Amino acid sequence: MRSQPDTRRSTSALLYDENEKTIDAILDQQPLLGYTDIDGDNNIHEPWHRRIFARHIVATWTFFGFLCLYMLRVNLSVAIVAMTTPQSATNQSVEACPSPNDSSSTPAKHGDFDWNPRTQGHVLGSFFYGYILSQFIGGILAERYGAKWIFGCGLLGAGLLTLLSPIAAKTHVGLLIATRILIGVFEGPAFPAAGALWSQWVPPLERSIIPPIAHAGKEVGVVVTTPLAGILCASAFLGGWPSSFYVFGVITCIWFIFWCFFAYNSPSQHPRCSKKERDYITAVLPKPKKLKTPWLAIATSIPFWSIAIASTCVQFVYYVLLTSLPTYFATILRFNLQKNGFMFAIPYVFMMIVIVTSGQLADHLRARKIMSTTSVRKLQTIIGGVGSSLFLVLIGYVGCSKVAAMFCITLAVAFIGFHSSGCQISHLDIASNYAGTLVGITNTLASIPGFVGPAMVGAITNNNQTLHAWQTIFNLSAGIGLFGCIVYCIFFDGNEQSWNRNDIEEITEN
């Protein structure tokens, strides 16, 4: 009797075996955005709006949702510079770079609040105390009841609370912290819900393209928010810095209205999804049933925990930079973010470019079978981890050279973009049926750096705003990011986990 071969297969391979006709159609397709349905050649005679696939429309509004998500998250990082009094004005230790005699580096006027770096760290990190609470439950709810309303209503609640933030700040810093915690609770389900949404909409060979492009709304949100928040804070519109909360809160509420009409949980529920597209997606995706979540299998899955550890380390680097770079720019490099907010946005423009191009490359390598899914994910993670860590360390050694500092910061942030088609999308590879739950667990753990990072920065720089202090911050962040990369590359396996398909009868030899 012959020995039983290893039955573990990648998601794509299993799908190919189930439907040989479908694989031929997939291999004949061109990379996004040129993907077509199985008999898509007939589409050229249809009106242009009917040739836009429903999955691309859903992804587009998800993109705008993530843009709003980060508008509500990042605005405080910029606004707090205008809201607070600089340390130098309160006789605290500041060792900043020399200020040239030009208006762009003139220090901003003193803010309304005398919060020291420790307090500012708690304010900036408070969002993540709430964010960590709703990640896990958000993924489960999205899988059971659909991602549309979990994603949409969460953002709506966060937008409404953002409108109340200026009143909370003027009342008491504790009330602002409580408001930010609630905003985090409402935003927490967004990523797990998106993971559940992609499991219903995205074909296997588009997983490195559609989700990363939609998630790039985060970076666009940062790019748009930082200069606009700086302009609003410097203006007299609605009182200056409060306008950065009012404007972004209103934009999010408007987005929700469109989300209600254009987003749906699955192709079967979408009234404008063509039969051809619906049949195509149904053919290439696993056929999930209402199953109990395999908690023990998840808890003992080494590939999953490699994803979780890597994602947590990546997010530590990302959140430290996201929440603290405005302070570093304003306090050490002496940029006036109210006039030069675009300087903070530059790194995220390049990060967005990296996300799109690396996703295209990853799916090309997989579709042409040049590299396996496991190799592609590890390659992207290595490039992202080593690149970002290298330039993080270099930031601390360029001193007061603003050009060199901006160059290193830009590349450190840009390299993080490779993770979007590496470790951060790997949940779909190993268990697409439980993507919402897996993303919920991972994002819960990855939210911890959201409040640990700002607290660490606040502790290191409290009464110690010096180049050496920030060098320590960047070195610690680089080491943590590199550690996550190493763990992922050792333990990750991109083959689909057997417990993801426990509803499919395996065929064995007699």
C-alpha cells in the first residue's frame, strides 16, 4: 500500500483541481485592473458602466472608508501640535535643531492646553485602548451577519464622536481621552470586517491587489489629512484646531450615506452584480458553510501565529511613526506643520505607491507560478522589514540635516508598504473562510503597540526632547520590526490550513 501523500495544498491549487475550466480562464487573464469574467470578451459591446465589476465598486467604497478611518485617527496627531504649548515655553529640556531665518520654520503660536509629553502620549494612545476591545468581536460579527453594516456603522459612530471631540477637550483632558477610547471602539471592527468582505468578493489571484489597493485608503487618508489639518489649525475657520475635527467628522458621515447604497456583503446580495461575475466569483472561491469556529486549530496554528507576531511588530513601527512624527518634525526638525503639513504626508505618498506596485508584482509572481505563495509573502516581508529597519536606524544618525532626515523617514515609511502584500494579507492564504476572525485576533494584538508606542515615546522624551532621545526611539522601533520579520520568515507556511476546508470531503486513494 502506497503511503498517503501530503494533502496540504494552496487555496489556488485546490480551486484549480475543482474546476479545470475556471483555471484556464484565470490563467488567460491579465493582471488587474484588466481582470475579466470567464466569458468577458462579450463585455466590450456593453456600456462602460456595466463593464465595471461589482467587486471593484465595493473595493472603491471600502477604499474611501479606510480614508475616512484614518482621517479620524490621524487628525489628532497633527492638531495636538496646535492644541498644546511647546515644552520650550514651559522651561522643559529641548535640544532641537537650529531654526533658519525663514517663515516656514517659525514656531507655531502657543496652544490652549499645557499638556506635557506624558499626557500627550496618553491622549494619542487612548484611541487604541478602545480599538483593541472591538477587534475580535468585530470579526465574528462580520462573518455571521455580514461586513457591510459592521464596517459602515462603526465608521459612522466614530465620525459622530469626532464631532464632539473639541467640546470634550475643552471640558477636561480626561473626557477627551474617554471620547478617543470610544472612537477606537467604533473603528475597531473595520479591518476584521474588511477581511470578511474580501473572503466573499476577492478571487484568489486578486488577493495581493484588490485588498492592498483598498487598504491604501489609509495612506491616502494620512496624505490628505496632515496638510489639510495643518491648514485648518492655522486658520480661523470654526475656531482653528477644532475645525480639523468638525470637517473630517462631517466627511465621514457623508461617506456612510454612499456606503449604504454601493456596498453589499456578497455577490449574491448585490442587485447590480452581473450573473457572469457572480458565477465567476462563486466558481473560484471556497464554498463556506455555517461552521463553528475551530478555536483549538487556530490557537495551535504556527503559520497563523507567525502572521500575528509579524503584524504586531510591523504595527509598532507604523504607529510610532504615525502618532509621533508630527511632534518630531515640529519639535526637533523645527518644521511648522501648520504651514508645512505636506512634509509629513510625503512618506505616505511613497508608501501608497509601494503598496500598489508590490501587490501587482506579488500576484504576477503567483499567477505565472514563478514563486509559490509562501515564497512571495516571505519575500515581500523581508524587503519591508529590512528596508524599514535600516532607514529607521539611519534617521537617528543624520542629525539636523533636514533633507537627509526626510529622505530616511520617507523610505522607512515606504518600505512598510511591502507588508501589505506580505504578512498582512496572509490570513486569506491560510484560512479564507475564517479571515474575519483571524484578522480580528491579529489586529487585537497589533493594537497593543498603538498605546504602548506613544507611551514609550512620551516616557523617553518627557523633559528630554533631544536628538539622542529620538535616536533611541527609532532604534528600538527598528529592532522590533526586524524581529517580527525574522519570526514570520521562519514559521510562515502559505498553504491552506486543513481546518479551513473541514466542510469538504477529501478524496483519498483506495
